[in-house]
Amino acid sequence: MQSRRPILADLEALFQAISRAVRPSGGRFAGEGATNPKGDRVREFDLAADRAACVYLSRRFPHPVLLLSEEGEPRRFGDGEPEFVMVLDPVDGSDNLARGIALAGTAVALVPSGGPIAVGTVQYALVGDLFTGGRWVAERGQGAFRNGVRIRPSPVTTLEEATVSCELNHFAMEARLAGMLSRAQAVRTLGCATRALSMVADGSLDAHLDVRGRLTPENFLAPSLIVGEAGGLLTDPEGKAIPAIQSLTERYSIVAAATPELHAVLVGELK
């Protein structure tokens, strides 16, 4: 296995290729009601991002990979058997990006081939901000970094001190969740899981909740490593490890928090 710097540099170059392709692409929907495998409508920048990723992987990425992306069927790149499975979300926060709301990201997770795809098996990860170009990266066992600087979550341990992100799109909030959020110091709804989770990792947020049962793996696999390597926690709403991934169309709920104490409070409230 190569050292942290070369592989993460390759992931940053992949993100830059995607970012360059996305910026001039329009927010219009692709023709004839095109949808991805999850059934979501596809925009022009989604297709541009997917094309840019495929070009980079076929011409410049130095490791053979099996690509799993929300924009298409599994695809192989490079010579020989894949060294990694790459789980890619080229554009997370599509509605934000289409409207010019500055919260949209790219997420890339690398999992060694031959084993399960799971939160606990992601070896390298990147989340990139499509508006600012900022990068959050991690290698398992080596810490997490934002633009080259090591990051840590906040020290907040209580709900009353916490700034919490909670995804509410297509969701009727239950009374218990509303009551819990009313106790938080502040609540945000960002519409971009990859960026919200990277904010938990670097201390900008204290927690992120998505309990709708709608989140798909490409949205959280990469940031889960970044959160964990920074020192935070990410589990299901019962505090259990998220099981191995079988398909990118599977749906999940997650709870991420800066500290074990805050995580325990959130899980307890949700139970």
C-alpha cells in the first residue's frame, strides 16, 4: 500500500477534474427525463462530472479501480484486477448547486478490493467543496486534514451547547425529533450530507442527523472516515455500526457527533 501523500494527491486531482467540468455546466435537467439508478433526475452538471471522472480514471489514475457511482453502472479502469473499489458521489447537493447556494461537494472513498464495502473498510477518503475548492481528506490511521492542516471536531458534549445540522427534505418531522432540536443551541439544514459531515469533522458543526431513511452510501462513506479520523463518531440512530454496503441504492439513517458524550445524548433522545 502506498503512503498517504501519493494516493490522496491522486484523489485531489480527480476532484479538481470534476470541479472544472461542473463549473461551466448548466443546472438544467438532462434531456428526456434522464434518471440515475436511484431514480433521481439527472442534471447536465451530473453528466459532466461523471464524464470528467471517467476520463481521469482512464488516463491518469495510477491504480486499477472498480468505480461505483450514483451516475452509472459499475465500471472498471486500469490494467489488471482492481486494487480498490472507488465509491464516488460526483455532485452532492445538486439542488444547491443548480440554484447557486454555496453548499455542494464531491465525495470519493477508496476501499481495498476483495473485502466488504463498509464504513470500517474505507482506506482513503476525500470530500471536496465545489464552490471554494476546499478539500477534506483522510487515510485510515493517519488523521484527517482540511487543505493540508490537521483537523479535530469541537469539544461540545451537551445538546444545549451544540450547533446541529439536521436534514429535513422530503420528511415530516416527528415530535421527539422536534423536541430534541428545540433544545439545541442552533439548528441548520444544509441539503448536502458530504459537506455537513466534513463540517462535523473540522468543528464547524457539532453534529449532523439524517434520520429519514433516505441517505445512500456514496453520501456518507467518504466523510465517515474523515469524521472518524478527526476524532468524531458516525453510527446509525441506535448507536450501532452501519452494516456492510450491498448496493448504492440502499437507504440509511445516520447520526454523527463531535464527541462520545454528545453522540450518546443524541442517540438516547432518538431512542
